[in-house]
Amino acid sequence: MTRADRVLMAIVLCSLPLLYLHFWTPGAADYSDSAGGVTQGADAGTATVLRIQSAGTAANTTPLAPDRQIQVPGPMGESTIEIRAGQARFLESPCPGKVCVHSGWLSEAGQLAACLPNRISIQLLGSRPRFDAINF
Amino acid sequence: MQIQTTAEDQRIAWLAALAITIHILESAFPSPLPGVKPGLANVITIVVLMEFGWRSAAWVSLLRVLCGSLLLGTFLTPTFLLSLSGAVCSIGILWLACRLPGRGFGPVGFSLLAALAHMTGQFTIAWLLFIPHPALWRLFPVLLTAALLFGTVSGIIAGGISNRQQQCTT
């Protein structure tokens, strides 16, 4: 080995632990939901915003803070989304099956409810969703 | 039509054939992690670099990626793209390393640089094109450790094959 080899080897051996330290320290990198572009603070795991997606329009994120009802227009009419105590649900929808309404309250980050006939979906977002998807 | 070949062309073809053979033999071994493999074909690249200079090494490396992928059936697949980006990166870093003044690097240094550049290049492409998730970077130190290990081993093997103690030429 030449001197350059030894210097290179030393540099690599010294910088590898730094790489581990950088990428493996919790919180060193930001693993938030990139699609929603949401960054949250300490209370990871709990949802903080609601993303409302209506057909043909850009996704709309809204905080879960004040309790309220939101009217979302769709092809069949207006669906009503209710936000209460950090949870969200479809309160009413003009669709025939009411699958969205029967989905009930969404309380954890990552949970999703959709009204396919009215082409509206809502999803809770947080910094650390407990799951990517759930099959029933 | 007769294509005129020089002695250098034929030498490159021979060496590339050798590298392709090792490449294909190696692909028969299962890999513990995607992206991790010994990369023994790079021994040939380093030996060629030491003996015949950077230009020949670049030819041998790129021919190996191209023909290896054609023979394995991965041509123009993601695997090929990763392999190619890694090869281009390592050839690039070897070009720079050859220009180091003084006695410069030996086979171990060249091999180590090439392995690290190969891994970094293909990892970046994988992240940009195929899995653009920030959590992928957690794998990066692990893969670089593997590159360090295998790069050093390849370098030692290359050093054993090419005993000439000389500055690499371009």
C-alpha cells in the first residue's frame, strides 16, 4: 500500500462512523409524509391535519384544531365533513351507499375514508403514520 | 467489410471478456442485500488500470456492464441503469485519482475509491429514480461499509495480480 492508500483508508474508516451517526440518529432526517408536505413537532403518531381531496381539484389540507363542519362539493352534490376533538368523519354525503359515512371517525394519522360516487376522500396526516394501508 | 483492429482493441476485448465472465459467475451467487455484491469483476478493471492505463480500464468496465447485461437479460432494466451509473461514477473517480501527483494510489486505493464511488453513484440513482423515500438513506452507511470491505479485498487481489509498482497512465 502506498501512502495515499493509507491516508484514504484512514479517511474512509473515520467518516463511516459519522455516516452511521448522521443517518441512524432518530430525528436526524425528516421522515414526514412528503405528499402532504407536513412537518410536525414532538407529538408524533397523533394526527394533526386533515387532507381533503376532491376530484379534479388540488388536495386541501386543513388543521384539526377548531371543531367545525366543512362542505366539500363533488359531482353528486355537497358532502359534509365533520371535525371534532382531533377526529374527522363524513357526516353526510349525497351518495347512494353511504360507505364513507359508515367508515366512522378517523382518529389516527394515516387513516383514510373515501366517497367514491362523490369522488371525495379524506385522510388524517401526522409526522409518523402507524401504517401505510389497511385491508379489510 | 473488414474492420481494422489494433492490438490494443484485441487486448481490451480479451480483458473485457474476462471481466464479463467473472461478472456472470458472480451473478449466480445470492445477495444478502440488494446492491451488495463482491464486485470481483472490478479486480480486472483495477489490474487493467495499473497495467494499461485509464482509457483501457474505462473501455473494459463499460463493455462489461453492457455485455454483462445483454447476457443476463437485464439490458435497459433498472438493474442495468444502476450498474451503469455505478460504473460511470467509479471510472470518473479513477480518472481523478490517476492525476494525483507523487507516487499516487496503489491498487488498494484505486479499488477502494472505485467501490465507494460505484456504491454512491448507484445509490443516488436508485434514490432519485426508483425509491425517492428519505428513509432509504438509512441503508447508505451499511452499503458503504460493504463497499469498503469488498473494495479493499478486490484491491488486494488486484495488487497480487499486478505486481508492477508504477504510476498509472492515461
